[in-house]
Amino acid sequence: MDTPGTISCAAELQHWPTDEAQARAVQDRLRSAVRLDEAGPEPGFDGTVVGVDVAYDDERGVVAAAAVALDARSRAVVDEATAVGQVAFPYVPGLLAFREIPTVLDALAGLARTPGLVVCDGYGLAHPRRFGLASHLGVLTGLPTIGVAKNPFTFRYAPPGPERGATSPLLDGDEEVGRALRTQKGVKPVFVSVGHRVDLDRACAHTLHLAAAYRLPETTRAADALCRKALASA
């Protein structure tokens, strides 16, 4: 599902790294391709927003990925696809994208329509090297991407207010790398960061729109359930 741009997704996959040093070099090389100068689509745009997630069977070395497309306005599921592959990279904190992206790309390729936005269960700029899964996937596909994570990784934040929609900066030193966002009153926040071609205000607005009833966005909830089902069936 490549879109026109400076990064060849096929070439990157052909030379996928196999060790930590190679992976860090790829992050350093591709990080400059992240686009931070676009606001991104508005919440409720005319199109589809896609959630992606993965599940692992470490004993078999298998990873299953799911891509679930929702109508961006109504949040109704309109398409879904899965892919199953072999885990081709060791577990290293900060380098999880290299375990997940090849199979995620296969799942995205199974969708009938190109997404207007992709929501990753993970990080974008809120990453020690400023190049988490959402940024990496966005650069390879050219698609607008955001990361919505369940925990703050290594960064600090002050608890946001108790009301739905309250936010506080997610900080690395003095740098805001994302936001803690309260999606439901009285529940723990999620941690939103920019991936590619979306600004932080829009990323938070999309997350709120997609988390209408639960802590996590419907995109993440649907993709999580589907990838677990695909793994069980593999």
C-alpha cells in the first residue's frame, strides 16, 4: 500500500534488519522523513480510519496482525484483514516495530480501501529515538498515522484532570513528545503521540472521537480482538 514519497517500502522490506545495530541505523536514517507540517484529517472525515495491532505466539515464533477499518464518522466497522507471519526480529525495547511492521503491512494490504488515518497501539514521536511504530509505519506507507499507547513508556507526566478530554504533556526533559489524554471520566489516561502527517491536537481529537464509550479507541479494541482470533486460528 505504498503512496508516492521518498521512501521505498519494498526496498526497506527487502533489506529488513536482523540485529539491534542495523535496526537503530534504520531508525536514524528514516527519522528525518517524518512529516510534522500537516494537521491531518479532521475527526469524522469522509473515509476510513484503521486500527492495527499484533499478537504473538513466542513458542512458535508466530505473529498475527490485524487491520480493522472503521467509518471515520460513525465508527462502524466496514472492512478488516489479517496476516500471519514469522517473528523475524528479537525482542528489544524501543525496536518493537521491527518485529511487527512486515506483518502489519501485509494486513493493511488486504483492505479494500486506502485508509485516511491509521491508529497504532503504540508510540510515534513518544519514543527514545523519536521513531516509534506509528512513525515508522507512516513513513513506509505515506499514510497519516498516530500512536495511542496504554502506558507512558519511559516518559513523565502529571495526571490530567478527571474529566473526559483532559490532557497533560508527556515529557522527555522539557520536550513534549505526546499527551496523556483522559478518554473517559475516572479511568486511567491513554498516551497519544504523533506518528506521521498528523499534528498532536488532531491526534488527541481523533482519539477522543474513537473512544466514545471505552478507555481505548474502537480501532484498537477491534484490532486487538481480531489479531488474537487470527493467532488462535493460525
